[in-house]
Amino acid sequence: MAEPALDIRDLRFAHPGGRFRLEVPAYRLEAGEQALLAGGSGRGKSTLLSLIAGLREPESGSIDVAGVRMTALAGAARDRARGRAVGMIFQTFNLLHGFTAAENVMAGLMFGSMPAAEHPARAAALLASVGIAEIDAPVDRLSVGQQQRVAVARALAARPALVLADEPTASLDPDNAASAMDLIQRACREAGAALLCTSHDPSMRSRFARVDDVGAFARQDER
Amino acid sequence: MNAKALTDTQIVIRSLQARPLSTWVTVAMVATGVGLLLVLLGMRSAARDAFERGSGNTHLLVSADPSPLVAVLNGIFYANAPANPISWAKYQQIRGSFPWLWAIPTQQGDSYRGYPTMATSAEFLTKFEPIAGEPWQLAEGQLFERPFEIVLGAAAAKGSGLRLGQEIFLTHGSGASREGGDDHAGHVHLEFPFTVVGILEPTGSAHDRALFIDLESSWILHAFDRREREGLHGAIGPADLTDADRLITGILLRLPTRPGSDASAAMQQQFDTLRRDTSIVVAQPADQIRRLFAIVSNVDGLFIAMAAVVLVSSAVGVMLALYNSMAARTRQVAVLRVLGASQGRIFGMVVTESLMIGFLGAAAGIVVAMVGGIAAAAWLRSSLGLVIDPGLDVRETIIVLGGTVALSALAGVLPAWRAYHVPVAESLRPTA
């Protein structure tokens, strides 16, 4: 049986601002599974994603991504593991400005294990799969929708086991949000990557077979 | 598609390109410091070489100037025309006091278009060597043989555009006088045309700026002026010269030496003997040049220290520019971290960026120094007649280049430290 894409056990984390505490006794996402982490703003969804990505240190507990215990790694080893196993999509895309679409996708490859000679072809194929033809255009010249497609391609570049999408449609109108989610879900499915998507938008629930509420893990800090 | 993978270096280069004003200003600051330092280092050694070379094979210089140093600056480097004359009788007395290898009288005071004239004996061009071991060479024509013939130093010929056979009139005085018209300069000796009979090869000494005539011609010019003042008009010849006309301003002396040696055992004794005569000063040119450089070396060191300060302050400028740019680049750093870049790799990128600025600045500074060196050499040649090699010392250049790159890399440490500590999760939040 394949390793789960995500396996969280006994995770505890106190938000530095004292706004809330996260306590996740167990959370598992199978390979290729897609789940929505729902909940209102400021409830800890983004914080949980950053913990999974190894961008924050939990107080205790463990997080395994594709069989790699992220919480046991530190420093450069954890950065490398994140680069290989986790793809991230952000609300504001967080593309590298001044770089082309292809270069943005290749940025998602340069810290991984794929030989550099294969990067251009991989980037071109990914951008084609998300419908971007102007791969040498600076991302600043692309439309918002095109920028999001580049961001999706970049998240999938290193063939991650898990894609974390943090409010990917929060800044889009309903029509564009729907097509963006279509793209993200289809791309992850085709790539065989599990998807954990956060959103405070109730209309997103219907797109996912599995919906978890962050409220189950977070509680307001009494301090 | 650009078929190359993205590399750390490309990211660094794009970062520099993304803020062109800041990048080029900091590069220019580094270039200024490096250029200044290299020019000063280069000019220091080149000027010393040129001065030391310029004293030629003279052992002693006798003059009536106020001090030996002034005597050397005037008599060999044409800084000014010596103000005080030496009588011909004194010259003969000195000449007869010792079996000199040669004793060459010189007289300065006139000029042509700012180029000083040296009235002297034929020995000046046949026995005196402007560069020790390198006698004068004629580029064109011949040496003066008769009165009112003139031989041009290479720089004077080039600067004035004079050619063989042309007739010119000398100006009384050594300033930037011109023929006719300029009331503030000395008057022009319009009664006595000189014919250009020879042009000398460049020697790399101050003498290249001079024009050479025989002593008698110069005496006649000034005797004519004297007679005009006395109301005596008409033609004048050698027979009309009096002892008061036969004046010189310097004597170049060389003592006999052993073959293959430039030193003379009798030098110190003759030097001391001549020094006892209070009507003259006697100088050992090489010694005076060393003293001159001992005096200016403090100023010289100050300039080099200032250039070093400029270099260090440019490194501080690099640091500030990079450090401030980090505020606007936290998101880029955070994105790279999310994509898998380690803190160490981010640190390395920022230091590389600083190092690139340093390298670009140092490279530009070397070009600036080369151009500046050529310009300074041209100025020294035209104004002082000093021929210096404007080329940069390879060893010094490599040291300055390496030092600048190292200094720049060091300047990148603080901004790199800031990038190292960028809070990734917080920096990726959507902005309003």
C-alpha cells in the first residue's frame, strides 16, 4: 500500500500572537486524495499548512509527508524535503517577478533532485498542460488567470506527493474561482498528487469529497 | 524557449537588474574607489621612476637658486626659469677646479609658446645623457652648429607642430607666452629668428619639452635688449658681448668614473668643495629627488589612505543598498525558501550579489584607472614633460581587485544575514 501523502499525529502548536492553539490528534491524507480544510479567516488554516510545509516548528507531535518525517528534519534537510515533496499554491500566487513563466516553473525544480538539463523540458510540458503558451513571457505581463496557471504548474514541478493550496481563489470572482479550482484539482489528479486546500468560502465544499473544519483542531487561546 | 535551467547566478543577476539605479550607483561608487586607488598607486611609482630617470647622468648641478631642491626642479625639470645668474667667470673657475669629465653651462629664461628654451653648449646634446645610459637621438635633422639654430625636444616639437626649416622667435620669459600681443608675458625677440634644424627622439624626461639653442645666441638676444635700453640701436654680433651679457643659470657636472660604474670616488669631496662657495648652490640631483619624494610621500600616503577610505565607504554603500533592498525582497526570499532553498543557499545568493557588485565595480575601476592613468600621463607629459608609464602594475591591480571583491563579499554578510532570517510564513501572507 502506498505511503499516505500526509500523516499528522499529536500535533500541538501555539500561535506566537496568542490568537489560537492548534491541536491535531490525527490527520491523514492518502496519496492522490483531495480534501478541503474549511473555516473562517484567522482560525489557523494557513498556520496548519505552514506547519505541514515545515515553515513553522510545532511544540510537539509529528508530520510525515510521503513517508518523510518533516518534524524530524531540520535546516537544509527539511528545506530539501519540502522542495521535493510539497508544492504550494498561494492566494496571491507569489510568483517571482522579473522572471518568465518558464523560469518560475524551473524555480520549483532548482532545489530538487531532477537533473538541471531536464528542467526546461519539464517546465514547458507543465505550462502546456495548464494552457500557457507564452512560456518565455515575464509573469508580470500575464493576466491574473495566467499567473495562477503558472503558480499551479510551479507547485507541481517537482512531482510532489502533496500540494498545499492556501485560499487559492480568495481574490477571484466566482467564475474565475471555479475555473481555477477546476484547474488545480485536475492538475493534481493528473499528477497523482494529494491536495489539501484551505478556503473560507462555503461554496467550495461541494467540490471536495472530503471536507474538514479547522475548528476541530483550533481553539481560541484563553490568554 | 530559453533552454537553460534557472540557476542561483541567474537569480542573483535578475535581482541586480531589477533595481538598476541602485546597482549602477553602487558599482560606480566601487569603481571610483578602485580607480582612485589604482591611479594613485600607479602615479606614485611612475612619477618616482620618471623623476629619478630624468636627472640623467649628471653627478652635480650648480646653480644660483635659493636651494639645491629648487635648483634641481628648475635646472632639470624646468619648473621655473632660475632667477639668479652665474657669471661666465665663475663657470670657468669651476670648470678649471677639477678634471671634470664634462662641465656643461646652461641658461634658461626664454621660451616658445610655453615651451622652455635651454641655451647651452653642444656638449649638452653630445655628452649629457637625459636618461643615464641613453644618449640623445635625433629623430630628424641635425644638432645646432651655428648661432640661431634651434633643436626641439620631442614633446615640444609635437606640441608646437614645428618642422625642420621653420623660423621662430623666442619669447623673453618662461611663462605660457605667445608671439606678440600678450602684454603680460615677456616680449618677443622679433629681431632674431631661429631656424629649426633638428628634432630629438623622445627620452621620457622633462627635457623633451625644451628647445635647445647655443649659448652665444641667447647672449646676443639679451645683449640686444640691454643695448636698446641703453639707447644703442642697430646690429649686434659676438664682438659686442660684455661680461655682463655672458651669464648662465646652471652648470651640469660629471666626474670621471671607472668603466661600468656611475659612481665617482671624488664625488663627495667635490660636492663639499663647491658647497663652500656661498655664491652658488650645488645639488646632487638624485639625492634631491629622493628628498623630494620623502617630503611628498606623507601627502602621497594621505591620498592613498583617502582612496582606501573611499573604497571602504563604497563597500558600506554596497551593504546599505543591499540591506535596504532586502525589505522589498522578503517575499522573493520566502518564495525561494518554500520552493526548497535552504537558509545557507539564500545567504550565499546575497553574498554573491554583493560580490558581483564588487567585481563589476573593481573591473570598471580598473578601466577608469587605465583611462585616468593615460590622461594623467598625458597631462604630466604636456605640463611637466614627465613621461610616465600609464600602465597599471599587475600585482597591485590583482591585489586591489581581490581586496575589493573580498571587501564587497564582506559587505554582503549583513544583508545576507537579514535574508537568512526572513520569516517565511509571515512573508508570504497576502498584502492589502
